[in-house]
Amino acid sequence: MKSIAVELTDPGWWFSALFVAIIASVLAGFLKDRIEKILATASSEYRFWRVNVFRARKEAIDALVENPQYMSIALHRVCICLCLWLFVTMVYLSAPALIYLVPDDVMNAPFSIPIISRNVMYEFTSPAFGIGSVFIGYKFSNSLSVVFDAVAAFRVKHSLPKLP
């Protein structure tokens, strides 16, 4: 655990982690549509599923364009989801340091479970918050994409100018 804490204090580690995350997200963005097209041609079930997803997406965008109150609710929901994703991601990234900083008297308190150690806590919290971050991020990005497309359609429908 001390080696993890030492690594987290190194700015090079943070830079490389951020750099790898940015590269991975850019590559995923470029490859997602190509992989979907390849799978759509390879599988009729996937093609049927993709048509249904696009149909549901179109219905959601149309509903958002027709009802400005619903659009406002959707924008607020996306903002709340963004805050939740940021919180879970920050806890995921800082979990090793936070667990290491727990005082020994708390870890050995009479009411604590003796089996739980820092390593067990880390081995449980790290995957849990990592999976939570990925799941919330995926849901957030899908919702954000629908809301942004609805805002663009709303702007076109009502002949509104683009915001600077």
C-alpha cells in the first residue's frame, strides 16, 4: 500500500493515467461506429437490435423536441448524472490513497471486523467503483447524446441561432 501511495504522489503517474484515458476514449469513439457496422452486417439479430435502439432514440428525441419542460428535466437529469459520474470516478481514482490514510486505531477498533484489512478494502472498493464509473459513464454519455441531438433538433425546428 505504501508503494501505491508513493506512486500517487508522482505527477508522472497522473499525467500518464490521464494521457492513456484520453487516448483510449478517442480510439473508442472512432472504433465504435465501425465495429457496429461490421457486427450489423454479420448478424441479423444485431441489425434488428440496432434498428430498435435507433427507433427508441428517435422517439425520445421527438418527445424532447415537442415538450420544452421534458427537455428541461432531461437536461437536469444529465447534469445530475454528470456530477454522480465525476464523484464515483474521483472516489475510484483516490481509493488507494483514502484507504491508506485510514488511521490504524480505526482499523483495529473494537467494533471493527478483524478480517477487513486495507488490502481487502482496496480489493473490494477498487473494482466496485471502477465498474460503477464505467456503467454510470456509459449511461451518462448515451443520455447526453440524446439530449444534445434533441437540443439541436429543437433549435432547427424553432429557427433559433446557434449559441456561441
